[in-house]
Amino acid sequence: MEIRLAAHEEAAALSMLDKHVSLEVLREKIAAGQVLLLLDGGRIAGWLRWSLFWDEIPFMNLLYLLEPYRGRGLGRRLVETWEAALRGAGYAQALTSTQADECAQHFYRRLGYADIGAFALPGEALELMLRKAL
């Protein structure tokens, strides 16, 4: 298994899997160095896409592993790789969020993320905000 930044030529393949954003957005995120890939023999097994909250705090927008790769500690490796890169770039904290009806909240807490608030959008489950000091 390999974890590395996504390359421009991988945008189309990733776009077939990541239905949360457009191909154009993926290309912008890849160009900005804000997409990490988990690769199994060169094939995409998962990815982590992030941005900057308030233009200064790293915010994990999406962590996704294809079904066969879940429950094997690979999500943890992907997040820890991202956090190490953030520390190396001088960031002191990271944020993420998840809905209160999703199991991901427990995963993030096990990784040291703590609840810092929540908000509700109409028709959606409560969105939990989580923070980790790096």
C-alpha cells in the first residue's frame, strides 16, 4: 500500500469514484496538493481531500476508502500521513466534521479529535465539528 499526493493525470480516475465534487474541483484540489491517495498496486483504494477553513486551518473534507479496504487500519494510516504532512508544514491543528448519525465520529475520536461544536442544516442530521491539536 502506498500513500502519496494525487497527480494531475489521476483526476479523471478519481472523479469516477469521488462523486462529492466535480472534476474541475478535483483538478484544483490536486493542483493545490490537497488530495492524498491510498494506492494498492497503483489502483486507487481510498483518498483524503482537504481544504483550509478560514483560509488558515486544515479541514479534512472527505476521507473515503473503497469497501474492500475498510476496517484494516488504512484510514488511520491515511489520516496520520496527512497529519504528519500538516505538522511538517507548520500547522498546529486540524479540523473535520461528520454527521451525528455516522460511525465516523467514533473513528475520529479514537484518533484524538475532540468535539468542538455542532450545527444543523434543514433536513440533515446534526453536523459535529471536531478538532485535533497537531
